[in-house]
Amino acid sequence: MTEQRGNWTSSAGFILAATGSAIGLGNLWKFPFITWENNGGAFVLVYLVCIAAVGLPIMMAELLIGRKTQKSAVGALKEAVGPAWGLVGMWGVLCGFILLSYYTVIAGWSLFFFAKTAGWMVGGFPAGASLGEIFTEQSANGTLQLGLSLGFSIATVSVVYFGVQKGIEKIARLFLPILFLILALLFTVSFAMEGSGEALAFIFRPSFGELDGGSVLEALGHAFFTLSLGMGAMITYGSYIARNQSVVKASGIIVLLDTVIALVATVIMFTVIFTAGMQDQVSETGTVGMLFISLPQLFFAEGVVPGGRFLAPLFYVLVALAALTSTMSLLEVVASYVIDEHGIARGKATLMCGGAVFVFTILAALSFGGADFATSMSVPGPIGDLFFAGKTSWFGMADHFVSNWMLPTGGLAITIAAGWFMAREASEGELVDDTTPGWFSYDVWAFFIRFVAPAAVAAIIIAVLFFGVDFS
Ligand code: PHE
């Protein structure tokens, strides 16, 4: 490795980049919907417990492994824990590869809905248009899907190409504040709307009668996804942190921001839905429905969202920016592995990895009716049921396998590595120094990383294995 490794220019730059990785489609697309499916209140509370008890300690573990070794996922685990642990890093790189391949497709949809809503902002909402149909048609149009995801992939590659400082950090510094502003604007508007009281009650008033074991596990699985944990993204970002920054403080801020943004986005979406009385349609249209079917329509409905026609395109800009700051961290995991472990220059490595991922993006883009073989692909028999829950498209299988298998197993391995195989001096040396905030206790962290987090994650895996719980 002769090339000079990049470093974040400042603590704020790093925190924005890592927060940008965490805040993404998980916050805007997945979290509101699973909160809906699980009847809000109690589910949200359990999710918050998972974030604090499992997510936060693992965030610290990944960042410290990265900073200690100044290497990306594979090299970092090899050096911090031992040569065999490189396999866990490889598992993470593979996971990033697959996750990026299909995440890009949903990100592409935000470009489509931006264009649509911008058109309606100018020309007016077409009378009698059905958002359900518009959605189904665009997702089944193979050429359109390939175009949208190619556009998004090119954007991702262009950022990572320029490296940590001139690419990733620069874009995060520019986009994250814009994202916060748009969200703050939408949040303010939502308070003036009738449904906001009902939305808040739904999200924050717990009623434990409605919670089952499956919901608890779903909350835990989503905690990994939303914080970008379990696949080495935070190890990689951690490897660019300078010595004089506190890993503990950064972890606290990233986790807090991600959580606040998920809740704010959920309040906004539910307020719109309750104001319009659209609860039934939302339940019918499934996971994609809330973000791409119900919301676009409601922005244009009479008397629902004040200034809705102007806010609609802005909302999809928000989705696209959030997605891009996540896709660039996914590509960075794959590219930095090739750069660090195979000594290939960043420019070439980024293009190679971006191109290779795109081959699989093609399959994901054609999974919604664009091409038969991708839409109806499945793995039959018990193996298919276990690993892919009988899903029948490339997209469905990939998402299920990543969320239910790759992230939890990767996360489990990382907690075991940090808690049981790294020497105390090594982890303590990274976490505790004169920049460490006063609320932090190394022994409490060690207890969570050794016992609480692995037990919780093992519980997910056992539940999936023996009870077939699906939280993708
Ligand atoms: N955290 C991102 C989101 O919520 C997804 C992601 C997972 C990004 C893993 C990078 C690594 O959308």
C-alpha cells in the first residue's frame, strides 16, 4: 500500500459523512412503514431500546476497529483481531456489494418521483391520475428503471472517485445541511396540519398488547440497517478518523441524529396520511406504498399539505440526497477493500467496483416486471424458504438475504471480535482519552459489547432459523 490514505479534514466532516451513511432509505422508506405495520407506540419504544443497547455499542466498536488500524473492513479485522477475521471483513464487503446493487434501484425511484412531482408543480396534477398505476408502470418499465439506476450509480461512482476528502466529505458537508433544512421545513408545516396530534399519538403512545416477538426482532434488525452496522461501513469510515477526535462522542451524535431523523420523517408522513384519512390505502399498498404512492398524491390533494405542490418535489430531493450519502458509503466499503488490500489506485478501483455492482443492479432494476427472469427468479425448496423466505425476484431475494442474514451475522461476528478477541488495552486506548465525554464508562460499554449485544443478535438469528421471522 503505497498510496497516501485519506483522512477526514475535521471532526464535523467525519460526523456528517457517517450520519449521511446512516440516514437513508432506511429512515425514510423502511422505518415509517414497519412502524405502521407494527402499530407504532410500543414498537417505536422497543426500537429505541435496540438502538441504545445494541446499536450504540456496536457503532463504537466498528469505529474503534477502523481508527485503531487505519484500514478498511478486511485489513482492519485481520490486524485488530487476527488473520482469520479477514473473512468477516470479506462477508461485509460482499454485503455492501449486494446491498448497493438493489438500494440503487429504490434511490432511482426518487429521481422519477422528483421529475413527476416537479412536472405537476408546474403543470398541475392530472385529473383522475392514479398514483398506484403510475408507480406500477414506472417500476415495470425496464428501460426506464435501467436509466434511473444507471444515473444514480454514476452519481455514486463520481463521488467515491474523488476520495474521502474531495468526494465523500465534500458532498456530505453540502447535502446534509440541505437535508436537515428540508426536513425541518416539512416538519414545521406538518404541525399546522390537522392530523398531527393523531400521528404523534400513534407513534409515541405505547400499547404493549399489540407487540409480539416478531416485532421485537424486526426492531433489532432494523437498528443494524439504519445505522449502517454489521457490514464494515463504519469500520471503513472509522479508518479515516484522526487521532484527536473522540470515537465515543462521534458515535453518540451519529446515533442520535439518525434516530431523530427517522422519528421526524415518520411524524411528517403519518401526519399527512392521518390528515387525509388515507389509513386504509397505506395498509394496502405495502412497503413501497407509503413513500411512492400515498405521499405524492397527498401533496397535491386539496387542503391537506399547505403549499404541498411546492413541497412535493423538494421531498423527493430529500429522499435522493439521503440515498446518495448512503450509497457512497456502500461503494466506499467495496472500493476501499480493493484499494487497501490489492493496491489498486482509487480512480481505477472505484470504476471497477461501480461497474461490477451495476451488473447486479441490472437484475434488481428488472425485478419489478421489467424482465421475466429477474421478476420471477426464486430458489425452491427448504433452502429457498430459509434464506430467501420464498421471495420471487432478484430484488426480493437480495433484500431478504442482506437484512435477515448478512447484517445480523456480520454484526454478531463484529461484537464477538471487539468484545472477546481484542485486547482490553486496544479498545480502551481508542475509546478512553482526554477527548472522551464524561458520561462514558468503558466497563459499561464492555458489558454491552460482550454480553448484551451478542445475546440480542444471536436471538434474532435463532428466531429466523427456527421461527422463520422475516424483517426485510
Ligand atoms: N443506513 C442506511 C439506511 O438507513 C443503509 C445502509 C446500510 C448504508 C449499511 C450503508 C451500510 O438507509
